[in-house]
Amino acid sequence: MGENIQGTFTSEKISKIRWRRENFTEAKSFITGSWDNPINNIIHWTFETSEDDETYPVVDSTYSFHGDVTEIEFIDKNAFVASSSMGSVKLLGINESPYAEFRDLMSWELIHRFSTGDSAACTALATFNQDIATVGEDGRINLLTAQEKKPVRTIENADSCSFVCIDFLRHNEILTSNSRGHMKLWDLTNDRDTPATTFMLPDQLKTEATDIAHHPTQRHIVAAGGGDGSLSVWDLRQSTYPISQLLAHSRAIAEVMFHPDRPDNLFTSSINGELWHWNDIQGSKLKLNGGDNHWLTTRGIDGKMNVSALCSPMHKPINSIDIDRSTLLFGCDNEAMYVVRNIAV
């Protein structure tokens, strides 16, 4: 490990890790969720400073969670949504006095289930302000709001196979990916339960998108991590095929994330234990004509850019990443989470 990487043993496999972002200030706490335990945990972490002036994370509060934590997304700095492999979704709040404490705000039980009545995993969720969209192994899409117990809308047979991931592009648009390698754009203003557009990879490169992320300021630009380890970039306005596909990790990408403030920087983690930082600062082919759409100008599968490893291979899946300013968090199946500081972005 490099000097800028600090590891903390958690005694459980980390499936999700998310900064708790403050308004216009540097994040000072974060949330982790676990998986592969009889009863899993959601943990609130803060930082303390030792006598040697070293800052390190400490557990502040713990919440018992039924099923694997499959996603965590904040809707504001004091509330977040967590999905379960048991087919349920919870909205949890964080009280600050006298210390951080979790409280139940809302629960949507068994909103993903098979026709037999058995629970189906809620594989992913996405948020847009107070709106929440969930997908699952049952091929169902649920649209929720933080103010209502009952789903606002359910698309029962949105897909004939399991959903893998979802992203909220705009308040009325979501993008989903299934296990067959199809990405579908849904217009939520349309009452019909059919996608507006279907996106797919060329036959020779067909793989499912295991995670998708939109550009922070240009939401029609989407990066998709593949089950084969590839990284695809899409312009959803122009084509139903990707504008580029880049050879990346040797195994599936677990998460892909644009830097929220400096989107020339992108980060990927893989189930082979790799954590990569992609950027175009050094004048690569991603920048042409001084334009802003750097991610749209990559030259196919041989497009060149700076790619650097942020840590040595962990040899266990790095399931989740999140970055705030120059500090990145990642959680791993080796029962540890890590803080990477002073990343050049």
C-alpha cells in the first residue's frame, strides 16, 4: 500500500460505501453496507485524529440490516435509501444529537418478488432528489417517493430477465441494464410500460453493463462498466450503440464513477481487485478542438488516455467506490475498507 492509502479492518465484506456529503464543505463522514452475513450492517463512520496527528475512521453508529446491502444512495445529507437482496428498500435518517444515530423513516417491504411470492433481490436503485427508482431480479421497476409508503408506479414486466443496474438521468428519465446486455431508456412521462429506446453493444462485444454512471453536467454522456471488464462510453442522443469501448479490467467492473466536480476524471473498480483512475489531463485523444465533451471523442477501442492504478491489486473484489474532492473511499471483500488521499484530479 502507498503512503496515501489507509486501510481499516471491518470484520465483514463491504458491498457499498458512500460519502455523506455536506453543503459546499468537505465530507467528514461516510456510510458502509455489508453483505454475506446472516444479519448485515449499515455503519456510519466519522474521523478522529490521533496524538500523532493522524486522521483515521472510527465507527459512530451501526444499524442491523436484513439481507445483503445492494445499494446505498443519499437523498440529502441526513437521509439515505438502502436496498436489500430480500427485495425490500429502506429510507433511513441520521440524527446528530448527541451522536449520529440511525432512525427508520420509511420501509417498502417485498416490492421485488417473483410470481411465486418469493422475494427477489432488489439489485439496484437510483435517486433524483426525493424520487427513488428500484430494479430487481424479478424484472420489475418501482418508482417511489420519500413521502409515500405506496409505490408511485410499478412496471411489472419491464424486462424478461434480471435487471443489473439503474441510473436516474433526469427527473423523468431512467436508464436500466439487464443481464443480457441491453440498456433501456425509460420516459417516465409515458404511461406505456415500454422503453423509449433500447441500447446494445455490437454482437462481438456483447456483455451486460454491470454499472452505469452519467456525466455530472452532461447527462446524455454515460459510462458503462462491463461484465467482461470493458468500459463503454455512450452519447444517448445520437446512437443506440456506444461511441467507444475500451479494454480495461480482466474481469467484471463493479462500479464506475465520474468525479462529481471534475468529470474529466473517472474511476472504476473491478471484482479482480483493481482500482483505476482514468483522466485526460495530459492531452490525450479525449480532448479535441478545446470542446467540453471530452468523453465523446475517444477513438474507439484503441483510444488513448491516462490510466493509473490507485492501489496494488487486492486479489479480492473491490465492490464499491466513492470520491469527494481528492479523497476516495473503497470497500472490499477482504473485510476491510480503505481511504485514498491526495488523488490528483
